[in-house]
Amino acid sequence: MLSDEQNRIEHETHDQSVEEEMRERYEEQQRRLACPSCGEEAFTG
């Protein structure tokens, strides 16, 4: 059984990874919208 502290850290880590995944998907969408013909190389950050 995880302690409350471990459980909280686990949950925060999970939320953070989900947030990163959402941001990556969003950036990829923006890349495609900005330059559909070029694809991956269009977005440099």
C-alpha cells in the first residue's frame, strides 16, 4: 500500500506526463496547419 505522499507524487507525475503529451500533440497539429506540404521540419519551436 502506498503512503499518501507516494500516492500524491505518483498522481502528479501522471498528470505532468499527460499534460506533456497533450502539448506535443497540439504542437504537431500546429506544425501540420502551418505547413502541410513540409510536414515535420516546418516547426522549429
